[in-house]
Amino acid sequence: MNWKTRITDLLNITYPIIQGGLAHLAYADLAAAVSNAGGLGQITAMSLPNPEALQKEIQKVKQMTDRPFGVNFAIGQHGRLYEQMVEVAIAEKVPAISVTGGNPKGVLDMVKEHPIKKLVLVAARRQAEKAEKLGADAVMVVGQEGGGHLGRADTGTIVLTPQVADHVSIPVVASGGIIDGKGLMAALSLGAEGVELGTRFIATKECVHAHETYKQAILDADEHATVIIKKTLGTPARALRNSWTDQILQLEAEGKAFEELREYIDGHANKQYIHKGNADSGFGWAGQGAAGIQDIPSVQDLIHSMISEAEEIRNKWSL
Ligand SMILES: Cc1cc2nc3c(=O)[nH]c(=O)nc-3n(C[C@H](O)[C@H](O)[C@H](O)COP(=O)(O)O)c2cc1C
């Protein structure tokens, strides 16, 4: 089957599958594995301490693959450090960037004159229309099933994707809850031309920074296993439910402000769980799709099984 879409053309990849930015998890090993398997792998800039570290990580990816890859910028919480990080991405001539967590204008303006493909994450139709006007080459629509930070409107992927696809002319990538070939075919049916996966890529062999406890929790997850925290702060995000997220939700219910929640929701608490496996003293982001994840394959095997499942579905319905 031919997997050519405007997303594969734009990014020069074989399959319309993008690995989402994954804070403190998406480094060179994972990104290169996804790109080598025919998708677009990404490293997450803001998980790295400084621009020099980003430059090294980009160079590492280049040594591990000659395929296109991307660098993800979550610009919200890091002051203006991201600008220096973007300068590094430009100097290293990375094939693609993705932007989330705030107004993408600054980043899009910085890379405008460079041959870098610009993907913007959105969670609402109006954000998508704005991203298109600002010069994005594609938008990635994240529905509320997804892991990590979400839109404020609780809109699911199945509603959001066609809402956006019908109102922008640039290609759309669907994200949130997609873990397999079924999700890929559903996304294409909804008007998307590619998919972005986050949680599914954590449970792979090449996601070497994810602790076994975290991966096992994803395997053990059922449809009740995730919760949305930080809603009261205006920055909702989906995590695996554990005693730590129960405490966060309790504090939120008591009306606690950011300062009182900070130590529960910061990068340190996140790393306690995802790097060290201390599930009682930290949290790990994951999407509802975790309920359908049963194995820890190599990235290559995962992408192959997604594609063959999608092809089986297509053949079934074309009879
Ligand atoms: C552990 C984790 C960390 C994430 N960190 C980032 C990030 O740094 N930047 C970003 O743009 N998105 C981030 N996301 C969101 C993903 O890129 C992606 O949009 C989301 O995981 C899609 O939903 P899914 O998990 O159901 O596949 C993160 C998601 C997870 C699960």
C-alpha cells in the first residue's frame, strides 16, 4: 500500500507516523529509531539543560540516522531559553521542528527563512487557523485522550480532528489516544494525513530513559488508569493515576495555588517516577491509549505492526 500523504511528502518520510515530543524521554536513541523505521522521530529540546546539550543531542541523532527527524519545543515554561535552543536547531539545519505550549509566532518567525518544516501542536480549531496564518506547514491536533499537556476544552480526538481538517488548508496530524493501525486508519478517515503518538512510544525497547516500573504501569493500565491533573491551574495534563496524583487532585480540590502544588508537579517529581521508578513519590504522563498497550516491542516492529494492521483494515473494507 502506498502511504503517501501531504505529511509524508512534507517531511520526506515513508509512513505518516510522528513520535511526539516526550519530556525527559525523547532523546537521540528513540528519535533515531523512529526515523530509521520510516516515521519522524523527535528529540525534546526543553528536556536538555542548555543549547550546547541540544546541539550534542542533534549531532548524535545525525550519527544514528540519515533520515529526517525533528526537534520539539515546549515554549511555555522556560522563559526565553527556547530562543537560544531554536538558534541551535537552525544552525544544525534540522529537518523539522514542532512547537507547543504557547504562542508559536516567535519560533515560526525565527525559522521562517530556513528550510525547516514547522509543525504546531493545537487543541482547538481557532488555534489551528491561527497557526496556519502564522506560517505553520502542518498542525498536530491533540485530543483529550492524549498523555501529557492537553487543551482546556476537553475535546476528544474524534471530534477535534475533522473540526480542524475541515477548516485549515495545511495538512493535519491527529494525536491523542492513537496506539496502532486501527487508530491510524481512524485518523485518516477523520481527515488527518498523519498521526502523532506519545504514550505508545514510551513502551518500546528504544525508550531507554523510561524506567521499567513506568513501562510496566503502562502495560498494566486499563481505561481507568489515567487522570487529568493541573486543571485548576489552567494547564490540564494526563498522567497515570497513583497515590501521588491522588494527592495532587486532593490539593487542587482544596483550592491550593501553584506555589503549593509546585513540588508535586515539577520536573523533579516527574523524573522520580519515570527515570527512577519511584511511583509513590512522583508522576508519569500517559494517555488513555495505555489501556490498549500490551507489549514492549522495538520501534521497528511497532511501526511494522501498525502499518500491517492498517493495511489489513483497508483490505477488509475494500472488498
Ligand atoms: C510522557 C509524555 C511527555 C510529553 N512531553 C511533551 C513535550 O515535551 N512536548 C510536547 O509537545 N508534547 C509532549 N507530550 C505530548 C505528546 O507529544 C503527544 O502529543 C501525546 O502523547 C499524544 O497522545 P498519546 O499519548 O495518547 O499518544 C508528552 C506526552 C507524554 C505521554
